[in-house]
Amino acid sequence: MRRTPGVAVVTGGSAGLGRAIVREFAARGWDVAILARGEAGLEGAAADVRRAGRRALPIPTDVADREQVEAAADRVEQELGPISVWVNDAMVGVFSEFLDTDPADFERAVAVDFLGFVNGTRAALSRMKPRNAGGVVQVGSALAHRGIPLQAAYCSSKHAIKGFTESVLTELLHDGSAVTLSEVDMPAMNTIQFDWVKSKLPKHAQPVPPIYQPEICAKVVVDVAERPRRRTWVGESTVFTIIGNRLGTRVADWYLARSGYSGQQADDVDLPVLRPNLYEPSNEGDQGAHGAFDHRSMRITPQTWAIRHRPFVYSALGVAAVAIAALSAGAVERVER
């Protein structure tokens, strides 16, 4: 099934990966509603959509507030039309050891990073299911499968999203609904998240290398929105993290205990951080999609190319299998002679 362009909603669409997703939707002919808190980022994202010749609707929304999310969904359908795709991406972060994290900060992060997805999914499905059409895409993470130090709130939320999504997906299947629910698990990305996260680290917070540019990941999200798949892993590091953790959890525990602290702090970035956006938007201008790590971020990788070109890859593998079988048969025939 291929979903044709219609109306897409992107939460957290004002910056980082969400901003890249907004741009990718618009470039493919979608009208886009952007739900976020920062006014400058909202207007910047809307301008990106309009430059692509599509309709944009920026709506100031705190996704942790269920009523705000419902009101935003109503406005989208009134002004743009029926929602075809809803992408849950909004997030905030706290970088510190669990016992050093203020309980209110932890709860706020979970309210946005998990309950924000719950609120968005409820708003989307309550409108899509009666129409028996539409899809929700959850932006997940490799950290939905493997927790790391210093990000207990974020890792908890991503694990919760995975379980929540699997539960709701089985309900949709039980009901025979045509509405789709997908999760796309991401690697570390070069986004503004690491400039406005609330951090107690002595150095600038960074994504655990290898680092991917958000545009790579945004393309996969929109691919899944247009051709729904239930689960997608993005990036070699995501694949290695998930499989490696399944094969050797104790080894992963040991490795992260030794390297997880230094791996999340940058020695080569001296830029000042922005005001944390945990409770309020930073209001320090339009930050766009990228963070401080352009100098060492990947723009394309074999794994992301392969998952975006599955038919070609499957065809090539099929041809290779036939060729190997033919060569093997020829070798057997020569031996028998």
C-alpha cells in the first residue's frame, strides 16, 4: 500500500529531527501541521513548508497537555482537512545520573517523551479509526531496546513507547482496522537537542557516536508514512545496538558502564548551550534541524540506503542467489563427470 500525499501532523516539528521531517513531507507534496512550543521555530518550519508550495499550519502545543493536543487536532482538521499521517516526535531531555535528577525534571521529561506520544496517538486514532484510514508513526530509538547511563528518563520513555505501540497495534489488528501504526527506531543524530537539554554534565552533551544527520532519518520516517511498515531500524549503530544487546546484555552493561559517560560528552565543542527547554521553549530564535556536530556527522550510510531501496536490494539478492545456485550446479556437474 502506498499512501498518497495529504495532511501530515508532526509533533516537535519546529527543530531537530522533527524539522527535517516537516521539510521532507513538504518536499514530497504534503500539507503539514507543526505542533511545538517555540514561536520562532514554528514560524520557521511553516515558512519551509510554504517555500515548497504546500500549506502549513503552525500550532503552539505542549504535547504533555492532552487537551492542547486534542484542540490542535481539531484545528488541523478544520483548517487543512482530514489527518492522513500523524508523526509523534516531540521530546525534551535531562542529562544526569538518576539520583542527581530532580524528581520533577524526571517526571516532566517522561510526560513529554512518553505521554506526549500517548496523547498524540489518541488524538490521531480517534479521528482515523472511524474513517478506517490513516497512519501514526512513532519516532523511537535504539534506546527503546537498550538503556544507557545519564538518560534514565529518556530511555524509560522510549522503552514505554515501544510497549505502548505494540499493545495498540495488536488492538488495531484485532479490530481489522486499516489504520497503520509504525515505529521507526533512530540512531544518534546531530540535532539541537544537545544544545538545550537540561544537563549536569561538565562538558557539552553529545549524541553517542556514530552521529547521523537528521535528514537521513527524516527520509526514512516519511518513507514509512507513505509505505507503512510496523518496525524499522535506522542506521548501522541502531542495528548493532539492538542485536548486540539481545546477544550479550551483560557485555553491554559492562561496556556502557565504562564508556557511556565519556561517550556522551564532547571534547571538541566549546559553543555555549541554550537555555534548557524542559519546561518552557528556549525562545532563542529559530534553531533549524542541525546541532553542533556537523563536522562529524554522516549524511548517508549503506544501511539507510538499503532500507530505503528495499525492492532493488531484494532483486539484487535474488539475482545473486540464482547466480550462486547456477554456479554451484555447474560445479557439481563437473565433479560428477
